[in-house]
Amino acid sequence: MIRKIGIHLVCQKNGGGLLRYVVIDLETTGNSPAKSGKIIEIGMVIIENEKIKETKTTLFNPNQSIPPFISNLTGIDNEEVKDAPLFMDKAEKISQILQDSYIIAHNAKFDVGFLNMELTSNGYPELKNPVLDTVELSRILFPSISSYKLSHLAEHFKLHHDDPHRALSDAYVTAKLFFKLKEKLDHLPYETLYKLKNLEDKLQSDLAAILDNRLEELAFREHPDKQIKHYQGLAFRISEKETQTQAQIDRSFGAYLDDIYQEQGALSKAFSSYEPREGQRHMSEIIYDAFSAKKHAFIEAGTGTGKSLAYLLPAVYQAINHQERIIISTYTTQLQSQLLEEEIPLLKRVIDIPVQVALMKGKNHYLNLEKFLYELDYGSKDNYDFVLTKAILLVWITETETGDIDEIQLPAGGYIFFQKVSADVEKTIDPKSPWFHHSYYQLARRRAQKADIVITNHALLCTDMFNDYAFLPSYQKVLIDEAHHFEETASHHYGLKLDYIQMQFTCNYLGTADEEKQFNTVLKASDRRHRQKLADRWNAAIKEAKYDIDELFHHIERFVRAQQKNDKATSDLGRVQYRIKPQTYQQDAWQLAQDMAARLRMHFQKLLDVLFQLIDDDSLDNGDEKQFLENIGQMQGILEKYIEDLKVMFQEQNEVALIKWVEVDLKGKHHSVFLYSEPSNIAPILANEFFSKKESVIFTSATLTMGSSFQFIKERLGVTEQDLLTEQIASPFQYDKQVQLLIPTDFPDIRYGNIDDFVYAVCEAILSLAEVTSGRMLVLFTSYDMLRKANDLLKEMMTEQQYVIIAQGVTSGSRSRLKKNFQSYDQAILLGTSSFWEGVDIPGEDLSALVMARLPFQPPNHPVFEAKSHQLKEEGKNPFMDLSLPQAVIKFKQGFGRLIRSSNDRGIVFICDGRIKTAKYGKYFLESIPEVPVHYESTRYLMSHAENWFHQ
């Protein structure tokens, strides 16, 4: 972290009482001065009186060769700097320019670190200026922006960027960005700035003087924004939207669709290039028929059908004309947001009917303001990520109307902090408390209760289902999009997950009596001796629980490592997986784990006993004490769940047959151990808990069938033929003209142990095809191990940095971040495993080729697949035909769907796995996708054909 010093002693105000700033940017030969990195260019922008006064720039001769990558990035080569001055020639001048000024930089730690290294190595003192980091300030002041790269911020704020990756251009844009940041800072409420001032000493930016000046200006002034609430020293935005008058659609459903879908209808008026899609209207009609007849339905809608609008239209008609709430569930919270931010505005453009739509997520997505205020005032400030997160949230709550954390980007550790302040920690809120009316979660619930349409996700839908429908407002009709994920999600939420980090986090959050100020407050009550005994018991139980958690998970990690190689599988994240089979319970090592788990349950029970005694104590009249008891009481549910989950996980027999397994990240931090369980068959549970209780459940997805049959999905979900509608709607895209499917005949057969030869052939094909498509390629693998090998080999095989290789699990970042990085480069290749086979939408020219290394069969030793296969065998069924093949076909269809996302897309699908043509079951894969030209030839022929077709 950059050294913090007293700003008022270093940075003087110039004439007019304003501060002087110097914005700097460096271009260097490497990323670290400690590894012989040298400055090759500096750009400086001087700001005085809130205006840019002058700019300065110079090149430097680094006395070493500039790497080609740096030359390609910056345009600065060895020839250009050979006559440039050395840094030592300009060091004194640079120091003079920076004197008595703030230093501003984008990622200041990098620039200031390089400058200090160069200055001190040339005999000049280290810079001790106050520093402002525009990366950090952008994260705090504009938390909803998706990327904080300078180029992305420049694009967001429409700042002209003449020459990216040249020092003066970058410094100039950073200066313009600083003005935007300063303007935002000046519009924040007094309470927000005051709380930021309390965090400032742990931030990298020296904001103290700037905040003091602004606080002095704002003293005794009201904030002009009347939507901002002020309560207990916290400023935040929270408001109830007025409910619209209930409307009525005064025409039949057919006439309603005519007004929207016909040639001169609302859609054609909204879009000049609108073309009617027969399948879209047909889907709307099927859904309304199912609603009217109170039937369930499966609808497979091909890519491009426009299924979101197709199901929203009948949902709105049903909700308004029949005055009943319709639930729409998607797979992820991101898809929820897409529906709300893109599809609902489109819907409102094409219908002239007021409709109330609400978004509902689980408690863990919403900020709890009361808990946040407590953490601001009493929480630790030692962790930089926590402090940065507090600062981000302080600004965000003055803007958000939902309190939904998915609106913003937090640092990695920020999501750990958010667990402490999310609505998930609240057990109950007294409706009479002001915090009840200032609760984002309660606000979301109230909006959902008033809504015609409630958009949620599969996770909350299943949580609601398995908790007696306590979380969502009541409903009888539900639309489930991306329905091929529903079985998996329901199984996860009926099952459990236990992990070391979360359990230790719980204990750390509870703390000990000595560490918790509130616990010491309790000790001031009348019977101090009794309270001290409780405190001692509390401390002992916490200490013993933390010790036993450590011992239990360490023991399980050693146990998994010791198992025979063929008993373990590997997840797509690279974790080792081990299924806990019936015979596992007979092993001495696992019996020891059971004993440890029983002891841990006992310590959690001791904690509960102390909580019960404290909560039941009538002598606690002090408000602080009651607040403390409320805070601790909220942990009761978590402790009770841990006790129950440990019992389920470590006992051999359960009421419902469960699959149990362990995952260990051997390359992760110590104790990266996760315990899972889920039912071996969720179908009867869903039949009893869901389908029999709801009038109409509509499942839709682009991939629900195998061989034009819904049989597989019906059996997996437990839906009976009675009262069921099914429909397949073909894609409107012209796949025969938009896609070429290529299958090589000359690849090594991986079945005979030629894994290295096979991977080499895959990589050769990838690079050859990349020459045709200029990169822009997504490569899908079925194992992380093969992906990693291909990543390493591709980098070896490239004679120069022809393509940027972005690999899941190797390149850092989330799936969405990897996708954005891929789209930001002209010539890039994206390597992905399991989760990249679907939900990755890369339309247009950004994606021109799709490579599938292997057909996506589940590894036979995957814990869940292995257990379900064993169960099918016992039932006299064929695990391959009844489970493995249907799952693989559906996933194959999802992977195929990544390429063509619009009617203008064109591309090549290259399948390295010859089984699609040589195996008897291969036909199921080819029959599952639209008819496309299939070429089964030598790799050389395929590449020649690809080039001719692609460039025709």
C-alpha cells in the first residue's frame, strides 16, 4: 500500500484556496521495477484552480531492449528511444514539478512505485506526496460501472482518448476522469462524506484534506436531493413506488396477440426491421392454453424464437385479466436482471397496459442498513478489501433503490464482508422498528406482493418450495425459463453444502466475549457473576468449535488425498471429488470424522444454550443490551442449521436417499474442502412438493428434448403425462446457410491412451482454424485437465503472440469477465469447460468459430453421475441410454447454440470427437441440432473448405 502521511503538512493550497494536482502516467519495459523494469515514457498533467494548466511528456532511454510486446502495445521501440535522455537527466525536474502537489494516477501504486525506484536509485529522495488513485476512487464513487480500466472509463464518460497506452494521452484522460470523480464527490451528502472520512486512513487515496474542505462547506446545509433519507448518521436512498391502478384488457387473447404480432402491430411499429416469427406467437398461444386449462407444459423453443417476449405476453394477460400473480423464474440472477432491464422495457413498448413487475432475490442479495451501520461504527478496519467495500457501499446506498448487491462490483474480499451485512443475517425485524421501513429486503417483498409479475431465480424458487413457500408471495402459475437447469438446482437446494471457510467465518463473526464490546455491555447487568459464567462458557465453546472445524476439515482433506486414484474424479474447477459410498462409513478414518463432527455439533449446541439463556433473561432492559441480543439471536438459525447439516452429512442413513461427496482444491489455500449432498432422485419430491400444489408450471428452454422426445426431462422432474402439454418450436435461423459443421477423420483415438497426441491434434486444428477466422474462437472442453494442457501447448506452438489465449481456471476472472476480455481483443481464443457450454452469449463477428474437443459426456466417476448410474442399474435400466446420453445430447445442443445468436451470424463448428460419426449413438447428437452441412473429411481438406466458405 502507498504510504499515508499528513496531507495538510505536505500539500499546500495555491492561490484561491484550491489544491494543486499533478496527474502522471508511465510507460515501462515491464510490470515491476524490482525485476529490472524501466520507465520509457512519462506524461504529466498539472491541474491548478480546478483547470488543466499545462502538460509535459518525455521519452527515456532505458539502457535495455524494449520487449516486442511493449512495443506492440505502446508503439515505442528501441529506435525511438536510442537518443532519448536517461531518467537521471530528468529526475530533478520531475521532482520539482511534483513538489507540493497531489500525485494522481490510474493504479497509483504502480506509477508511484516505479518513480520512487528510479528516483532513489539515482540518489533522489523518495516521493512523500499525498496520492489519489483514480482506480480506487472510481470503484468507490461509481460502483455500478462494470470495468475500471482507463479505456473503459473513458468510453463510459465519453472522454476523448487520442492515443491509448501512450503516457501523455493516458495522463490527460486520467485528469479528465479526476474532474468527474471530484464532481461526484462534491454531490455526496454530509453523512456519507463524514463516514468516508472515518475510513480514509486505510484507503490508498489521501482524501483527508479534500473531505475536510467539503465537510466544512456542507456544514449546516441540507442535501438538495429530497429522495435521500437521513437516519442515525447514515444517508441512503430508499422509496416505495406508488402502485398503478389495476387495468383490464378489454379484448380476447387472440385479438390482444393480433395487436402485437401482426404486420402493422405494436412490434412492427417498435422495430423498423421487424419480421413476424410464427414460432413466437405459437409459443404465446400454447402458454395461454396451459394457463387456461390449468395444465403443466414443456416448450422447447429454438434459438431466435424470442421466447422471453413470447412468455411475457400471456403472463401479463393472465395476471391482469384474471387478477393473479405470475412467477417467472430464470436460472441466474444475471438473467433476472436482463429480463428486468431489457425484456420488460421492450414489453412496455409494445403493450398499452400498465403492469407491475417486481424482482425478487434471496436475502443474501440485499444490504441490511442496520448491520452495515454497526460495521461502520464498530467493525474492524484492518482488512483493505473490507474498508474499500464499506466505502463503495456508502456511496452506493445514496443511489440504489433496491439494495441488490448484484448492481455493483465489489473487490474479492468484499463479498466476504457483505455476508456480515446482508439481509441474510437478519432473523426477524420488528415491524415497529424504523429499520423495518428502511429494509431493502422488506421493500422487495412489499413490491413483490403488489406486483402482477414477479421475476425470480431457480435458487429462490426452490428455497421457497422447500421452506413451505415462505419467501415468495403466493402464486399458482409459474414460468420456468432455462428449464434444463431446474432438476440440478432443485437437487442442490434440497441438499446441503458445508465448507471450512464459511464455518470459520461464522465463528469469527460471533467472536468471543472479550472481543465483542456488546457482550461486555451485557456483563454490566445485575447478576454480573452469572453473566461472567455465561461469557466463559461462550468463549470456551467458540474456541473449541474453531479448533474442531480445523481438525475435521484437515482430517477430511487427508482422507481424500489418501484414497486410491480411481476413486477420485476432478471437477471442471480442478477440484478433486470423492463420493462417500456406503462402505466409506465402515472405514476407520471416516468413523473418526463422524466422531469429530459429533463433537463439533456438541460445541455448536453449547453456543445455542448460551444464546437461549441470554435471550430469555428478563433483566436485560438496556437498549444496547437488547440490540446485542438481537444481533446474536440472528445467529441461532445458522447454528441450528449447522447442527442439522452435520448430522445429515455424517450419518449413514437418511429419510431421503442422498448422494454425498467431498471436493478438495489441492492447489488452493489450506483446508479448501467442501462437503455436499443432494437427493439421488428429486422427481418424487418435486411431484409432491411442487407439481401437485401448483395449477400450471411452464418449462421452457432451447434444449429440453433428445430425439424430439421430452421423455428424459419428464422422468427427471417427475411430471406425469396427465394434464401435460408439450411443444417443439423450431429456430427461425437459416442454419443450413449460416453454419458449416466439420468433423476430422484423422484425429488420434483417445480411447487407446493417446491423450497427448489427441490434445496436440486439437491444438493444431485450433491454430489452423484461427488463421481462417482471425481468432474469434470459443473452444469447449469436457475436463479442466485437457483445457490446461491445451492452454500450455497452444502458447508453446505459437511462434509469436499471434493470438491472446484466455483460459477458464488459468486466466483470472469470472466467466463474464473472461468473456468481456475475449471480446475486447481482435484476435483471441477463449478456452472453457463445463459452465462455458451454455449461457455465454457472444453475438456477431466477435465469435466466428466453435470447437468442441470432446462430446460432453459426464465423467463416469463424477460423484452424482456415478451414484445415479448405480441406482438405474439396480432398477434394471441402462445408465448410458437413460442418463449419460440424454445429458450429453442436451449439453451438446447448448454448446452448439453458442455460435449462432442472430440471423446475421455465420460460423464454423469443428468437432474433434469422431464418435459423433463412428459410434451408434452419434446420430442422436446430429439429429438434436438443426440441419446443417456436415463435412467428415481429413483435417487438411476441412481447413481448405473452411477458408473457401468463410471468405466467400
